[in-house]
Amino acid sequence: MMTTQQVWKKYADDVKYFILSKVKDATVTDDLLQETFIKVHTKLHTLNDITKLKSWIFSIARNTMMDYFKSTNQTVEFKNFEIQTNITKHEHTEKDCLYGILQSLPKKYRDPLFLSDIKGLKQQEVANVLKLNLTTTKSQIQRARKLIAQGFMDCCGFSLNEEGKLVGEIQDKEDCKVCK
């Protein structure tokens, strides 16, 4: 998966010219470009098929422009905004559940877990960043991991096997208690 910075380097100029061709104002273009990439940054993790990245970004840009035109009471012909996109059915995955479970974690568990397991900091570094003692930090990270496991058990009916590992299959989105 690409980072937001890599996506910016690869597509920002194309998106900027696309927006400029529709709004005809450089200042508004810069604002809409920034708003588009904020949306890209916050939702990039939801894109499952990287081959659809470019059309996905342009869809976000198009929708951002449409919101701008609505908010300023300007009219625009929709036919000018058509771009070729392939719509694919989104398949419900563990990532969907994990995102919901992480969002529901209390901040005091989510922050140490994020720094440790996502950012890769050592637990002592996490403790220093959060101005906590090491014992508290270790405890919060372990508690967060247990809450995530419990979230999968509650959400999708997973269970723990004899070795303490989660086992089961992801349910359909309609049956999922977290992702509905």
C-alpha cells in the first residue's frame, strides 16, 4: 500500500489540473486540492484494490468539487464531471472490523497500542512519549490487545483456540456487530 506522501507525489499535479479545469480559480483549486488529499489521507486504508487508486482519487476530487459548487450555489453541468470508473463490490474483511474495534478502544489503550504495534516504537519509548511509567505502558498495551481479541469475538463470532489464538471466519457485513 502506498503512503499519502507517495500518492501525493504521483497524482497531485494531475488532480490539480483536473480541478483547475473545472473551477477556473487557482486559489479555490489549491483549497479543493488540499481538501481532496485530506480525504485521501483519512480514507486510504479503506481502499482494497490499489489498481483503482487513480480513479478513486479522482472520484474524491470530483465529489469535493461538487460539494464546493453546491455550497457556493453555483451550477455546473454534470456531464463535464464524468470520468471512467470501475465500481467493484466491496468485500467485508478483517480490516473493516479491526478499524471499528480500534476506533471503539478507549484512548488510554489505543494510543500506546498505536505507538507500539503500528509505529513500531519500543515500549520504553512509548512510555516516554506518553509520559507514563513502563509498567503502566506495558499493561495498557496488553489490555488493548485483549480488547481487540474480544472485539473480534463479539463482532464476528471468533473464538480462542487452546493456544490462545483467535480462530474463526469473518461474517457478512450484515451479521457483523461492529461494521454494520
